[in-house]
Amino acid sequence: MTAPPGPAQAMLELRSVSAVYGPYRALFEVSLTVPAGAVVALLGPNGAGKSTVARVASGLVRPTAGRVLLDSVDVTGWPAYRIARRGLLHVPEGRAVFGSLTVQENLRVGLAARVGRRALGAAIDRAWTSFPLLADRRNQLAGTLSGGQQRVLSLAKALAAAPALLVVDELSLGLAPAMVDAVYGGLQDARDAGTTLLVVEQQVDRALELADAAVILAHGSVSWAGPAAEAAAEAASLLDATSGSDDSDGGRPQEADDLPAGQGLVNGP
């Protein structure tokens, strides 16, 4: 008789992680698991600590307590480039592109170090296939793209590298519906190809359509975790409860201000 399969191995684990920004405590003993091959949505109001979790996972912020494990390897305190080399790519909020280069040149620069010269052509072809709107603009300067198109380009550079784990931070924030569709279409393609995803998002409905599980943060701590199918009501209740708060993270500035625009993409734009 065959034994039932056990739980999937964790691709990413945060174990009782705390973190600070200067005098402000941003995370309080956060624990979460992203199983290999799964999609986990990280939800919560603005300032809850979502972007900090992403930056701790990718090595951009060092935790003051707790442990970070990537594919069962303890990477706590590792620099971002070492974590990237182990297969975690982080696409931050904002537009991490070289404005003076064309779309195609951005892809070549962003992918060359990740996939190598021999695989570069195939990786760029994957980007064109996943994002036809970029293929139509391959010779256009990236700085002349719309804000949404620049975010799609940032995502395309990461997805075309076929990372083991992709952490995406608020990519749909402020985008037109067509651009949101393009972003989530690319994420669905990545999931189908076997990439594990941690999706930091405020658009709850779109994130939960893609996700297997969800973690909801409030005030720098995990307030709820469970299956994505059960998360919508919990998220709505939490967002209603915190909608009037301007200081939901202990007085810390909003997450978008933690790093200058354009910084934070592991291994460069």
C-alpha cells in the first residue's frame, strides 16, 4: 500500500522574523512558509509590513531576530546577491528599468548574468511570448514607456530568467486594468512553468485568484494564514478595521518610502 504524499517542501520559510527601520520596528516575530511550486499571497493594509517581508526574504533588509530559510538552507543575513544566486528574484514596487536603453537592451542587460550567453536568446523569446506588448515595443526606449509598461518590463526580466522563487511587490499598484491583466497573465505563466511565487498585493481579489494560500499582516505581525479560498472574508474584515488608521505600522513611514525609487531589484534592474 502506497503511503499518502507528505507536505510539499518549503521553498521559503521565515521563522519568528523581526526587523527594524532605524528606530521603528517593522516586523514582529513573523513566521510564514511558501511551499515549493505554490503561490502565496501576502496581504494587508498599507504599512502592515508586507514590503519589509519581501526585502527580508531577498536579503535587502537584515532581520534583527529570527531565521530565513531558502530551499532548506539558512540564508539569514546573507547579502542579496548570494540569495539571488540561489534562485530567489525580487521585483520591487516601482519601475526598475534603464530609461536610456531600449526594451530589448533592458532584457539583454537584465538577463545576461542570470541565464548566460547561450541561453540569452531563448530567455528573451520567452519574454516576448509572455508579454506581446513588450515585443511590439522592443526597439522603444524604456524611459518612454508608460509607468505600467515599465513595471511589466521589470517583471518580464525576472520571469524570463525562470527563477526558482519569485517575490513580487505591489506590481499592480496604480495600474490600468489592461496592465494588471498583463502582470497577472505573466505570473500565471510563471506558476504554470513551476516557479514558486510570493505575491505582495493590495488587490485582494486578483491575488487570491492566483494563490493557493494567503498570509495577512497587520501592524507588522501575522494576523491570519490559511487557504486562499478562505482569505477574502478575513482580508476584507481587516482592511475595514484599519481603513481609518494613518499609522498602522508603529509610526514607521509608508513602505514605498523605505528605498529610493528604482532600488531593490536583486542583481540589478
